[in-house]
Amino acid sequence: MADMLVAEFESPDALVAGAEHLRSLGFVGLDAYTPFPVPELDDILGVRRSRVPKAVFLGGAAGATLAYSILSWTNAVDYPLNVGGRPYNSLPAHVPIVFETLVLFASFASFITVLVSSRMPRLHDPIFDIAGFERTTIDRFWLTVGDPRRAAGSIDDEQADRVRSALVPLGALTVRAISRRTPSEAP
């Protein structure tokens, strides 16, 4: 019993055809590794919109609000100084600091959201041990079948045979079974 199956394709068209066929057969947990974006895969794989823009906006808004609140409190309540007759809570004087804090918090929110949504830092993934997987960055296309977040052994032998018989006629060069478990997690 394998945790997932990995199929290698030579062209993006074959990869898209294989992914569509597996989706029509009811397989879930499909993922693709490609050397360049293949827009047709987004709908097939069920890729959702990124959460990063919302996190950046919220982080920036929180940073700007925090900076303006601290500056207003400090200048108007905690340590008021009347310099040149300006009001204690002068917006133009606060703009540079508020903007810098907005950018700082937005960049932190972006960085943290990207790390969390991509499950980083992951120093090793068993898929990297597959012979020839390094060609993904050059000219090969890979499709994985099976949900790595499910319980171990998510692909049984019958399902593996169904995947192999479905993908080989569509142009899969190889179909291999891999396990995402570490040796200490093995039954």
C-alpha cells in the first residue's frame, strides 16, 4: 500500500489529459509539478485563490493603525509638546512613520502567510528522491495521486492498478508508488 502514486509525463498536454481523466474517475488529492505554469491545471486540480493578498492588506492596515495610534497617544496625551503652534495630533507629521510601519507589517504578513500556506520549512519531501524528478525544473511534468494529509496507505493496490491503466495510454512515461512516511512512522 502506497501513500501516493507519481506519474511522469513528457508534455503539458499529456499531463492535462491525465489529470482530467483521473478527476473524471473520482480521484482526489491530485497535484502537479511542472517547469512552467500550466493554466489549464488550476481548474482541474481545484487550486484556490491565494490568501496572501488578504493577509498583506490586513497586516498593512494593522501596522498603519498601530503606528498612528502610538504616535497620536504619545504626541497628544502622554507627552504633549506644542512645537510651532501645530496641533498635537497632526496627520502630516505622522505620514512617514505610519507608511513605514504599514510596509513593515505588510511584508511580515506576506512572509508568514507564504510560509504557512506552503507548509514550510519542509527540508525534505520523499518525492525529491524519485529518480529523474530533478528534470521537473527543465522539461518533465509530474502528476501525484493521493492525499498526503490523509491516513497512511491512502492508495491500495486496486486503485494503483486503475491509475496505471488510466495514465499509461494517455502518455505517462512512468507511474511509481511512493510513501511519505518516515521510517519511524512506518507500521
